[in-house]
Amino acid sequence: MKKEQNTSCPRVDIGGQAVMEGVMMKAPRAIAVSVRRPDHTIVTKLTPYTPITEKHKWMGLPVIRGVVNFVHMLTMGMNTLQQSTDMLGIMDEEPTKFEKWLSKKLGKGIDKIVMATAIVLAVILSIGLFFVIPELVARGLKALMPDPGMNWLINLLSGIVRILILIGYILFCCTVPDVRRTFQYHGAEHKTVYCNENGLPLTPENAQTFSTLHPRCGTSFLLIVFVISIVLFTLVGYQGTNYFLRLGSRLLLLPVVAGISYEVLKGLAHSKGKIVEWLRWPGMQMQRLTTKEPTPEMLEVAIVSMNVALHGLPEGCETTPEGYTIIRDYRVTDPAYVPETAQPEAASETLKEKAEEAKEAAKETLGADGE
């Protein structure tokens, strides 16, 4: 039976994200991305990180910090996905003529153009799936139920449509083998975070005993966003029959929804009690769609990212031509790890130290007896 953390999470949260064949871990002062290459080696990159709330204190205020974190995670998430693909070294095909032309005209690198295009398409897809379609449904329901007293029911039904679209989209993604592997790495990330939060040595064996479901997961956050949106759209959103005004008011309220949802997620993650467990339950169950049981090799990658984010890069490791650190044994990223070849030497040094201590103790005893 897998362990689940029913107690509150530590106040210093270590977050993460599954990427292409790897895991990103974000500590308070550093971000580490690690991937397993086709040759089975792990390559990792460490990036120092300074929270924007330290530069601008007002961005750390309740609700506002949720909006800031939402925007930051979106941009960092896309950049991290691109970075993991680069680290894998499998995207070396020749750019198309159109990509070369576009790069020349805009004066930007091809990778930046591809990333910008992906972000634009993702935003358009998200707005289409989770705002345009549900509001079309709401428009139809409005025609069937023109009574203003039924607005709450219309908003509830359109919110349920959003949730169903999200579930359907995730189920569709599960049919793609590469995405399913990413969901396994998502599970590895959660297990490793749990292992660290419980103060256990970071090993695949220890991490494997934990659940893939974690209260601070982004999947839970999405579900909370949809639930909070139903409430806010009903209380302060435009309730008239003009479709574009309804759609616009929902989009304008999205930052407020994200800010409140962030506070709810943090509150539920750091609280205890049966009521809290019940409130967390729907989001935790949604994670069964986006997390899968990882292999021990996947857990090793997650552990490397966790250790590097917390303790920095290990010394003496090889680097790739691009500057990524090569990890051939995940254990070397643990500061307490002593290689087996060094253990006899370490034991010998310990025996020498104990012998010296014994000699000193004997001298002191003889000196005391002589007096």
C-alpha cells in the first residue's frame, strides 16, 4: 500500500514538473532539470533562482502572489519543456526553409520562434476549449432558461462542461505513449517530493513506497480554478445575453480566479483534518489521470533533480559540450554519499583516529595515576 502524506506539508515547499524523459525540481534558491538520455546517462542543469517577490514585495501579498505564480509557472513550464528537449539531444534535424526565413525576418533564434509559436497555440487552444465552448453552451442554456434566477444553474452547468473537457483532454493525452511516459515522470516527481518531506534518504526504494498523488499538484490547482470560477462568474461575472461580453468578463476575471485558487491550494496543502481531506479528495483523484507509477530509473532522475536543486552540482563529474553535467550514478548527487571504493579508506582513517584517541586517553589516565 502506498503511503500518502496526511499531515501538513513543510512550509518550505519544493515544487516540480515532469518534462521530456525527466523531471524539474524548484527549490527556494535553485532550479534543476534532469533528463535521461537514450544512452541511459542522466544529464542535469542547475540554474540559480531568486524569487521575484524578493525584488517586489507587493507581489508576495495574498491573492496577488497567486497571479504572479500562475504566470511564472506558465512561462517557466514552457521554457523547461524546451530545455529538456534540448538536453535530450534528439532534436537536431535541419530547420525547414520557412523556419529559417522566419528567423531571418524576425532576427530571433529558431528555437525561440518555435517556443513562441507553441505558447501562442497553447493559449488559443486553452481559450477555445475552456472558455469559448463552455460559453457557447451557456448561451444555449440562457436561451432555454431566460429567467435571471437560473443564472447560478447556467454557470454551474457551463463549469461542469469545462471540467468534462479537461478530463476528456487528459484522457486523450494518455493515449500518446510519450505523454504517458511523462505522466510516469510526474509520478516520480511526487514520490520524490514526498520522500524529501518525510526526511527519508532519497533512494528509489524509499521513494517508491509513497503515493503518486500530492496535495500541491498542478492538476489539483486546475480543478480548484474551475470550481472557484463557477462561484466568481456567478457572483461578479456578466450575466446578460451578449455572448462576447460574457466571454470577455470571464477572461478578465481569470487572474482573480487564479489568485484565489492558489491561496485555496496552499491552505488545503498545509492544513489537517477530515474536512480538509474531503476538500482535497476531488483534486487528488484527478491526479490519477496525470500521474502513473514510475520505474526505478525514473525515480533516479527525479532524485538527481531534487539533490541538485537542494545541494548543488556534485564535484568531479563530466560535462557535455553544451555544458550539462553528466550523472552516471544518481547517488553521487547526495552530499552524504561515500563511493564504495572510498569506503575502506574512510574506514581506515576512522580506525586511525580512534587509535589516536585511545593513546591520548591512556596517557591522561597514566598521568592522573602518577599524581
